[in-house]
Amino acid sequence: MSDCLFCKIITGEIPSTKVYEDETVFAFRDINPQAPTHVLVVPKVHIADSNGVSAENSAVVAHSFEVIPKIAQAEGLTGGYRVVSNCGADAGQTVQHLHFHVLGGKTLNLEMA
């Protein structure tokens, strides 16, 4: 999508601090980190949110979850990490492009918002 922030980051139109990239996903550091390590893993194909996952594109999501442990290991998250995906405004999704937050580097709060 031409007006999507994450699509523009993926294409390099907007700069980011890349952590990982392959033909399917792009991962970069969050500009407003909620933990010492906060990486966003974004499918290169535009899917608005979890509701947009289908039989036709679910392999992209599966690949994202294959890559996440590799990123966590490369980031030194040996004590564990959290993976979060918000779906919709009420859940706090601010960019309408499916993405996964990888959070770690400290003991994370166990309370749910």
C-alpha cells in the first residue's frame, strides 16, 4: 500500500535500523522501545492485521515465526522474550500492517493491560 508506514520502511523510503531481512520479512528496531530489545518483524506482503491472515498468505506468518527465534538469539535474548501482535485500534494497533513485536532484555511485567 502506498500510504502504509511499514511498506515505506520495507522499501527503504523511510529509514529504519534493520535487524534482519529476507525475501519474506523485514525486521527493524522500534523507534519507541518498550523493552531494552524491541524489534518489529513485518511481513513484506501487506496484510492489515491478524484478521487478514488467510490460507493464501498464512505461509508468510509461519515464516515470521520461524525467523523470530533466530532474531531473538542474535539479540542475545537467552532468558526469554515476548512476541506480541495487536489487532485493531482497541488492542493498540497504530500501523495497519501485520507485525510482531519481539520484546526482551529484562524481566517483563506479567500483567496484561
